[in-house]
Amino acid sequence: MTISEFIRQQRKAHGLTQRGLADRAGVGLRFVREVEAGKPTLRLDKVNALLDLFGHRLEPVPAPRGED
């Protein structure tokens, strides 16, 4: 599951509109729309502000060996 899919799924599961999610996370509506649209470049602090509302955080994890 991608970050954009996860955030959209969680937003809907919590009964939030994009505007409601933006307001609660302290980010702009445009940012929420860009995240859900799968924009390839995003500010991680703002992504974490969204994920934090759902009890998650984006952090580095080890990559499996042999993958580039």
C-alpha cells in the first residue's frame, strides 16, 4: 500500500474530508490533495503530520539485501 492510499483510506475510515484532515493536521488543503494524488515529492514533516493523526510515522527502515 502506498502512502497516498494509506492516508486516503485512513481519512475516509475516520470520516474526515480532505479539508478536515488538513485542518486537524495543520497543513494546507492543497498538500492533502497532492498526497492523495500520489505527488512524487513531498515534505516529510508534513507527511508525518498527517500520519501522526492515525498513529503512524514515516521513518527509515532497512532495505532488503539485493535491492537497489
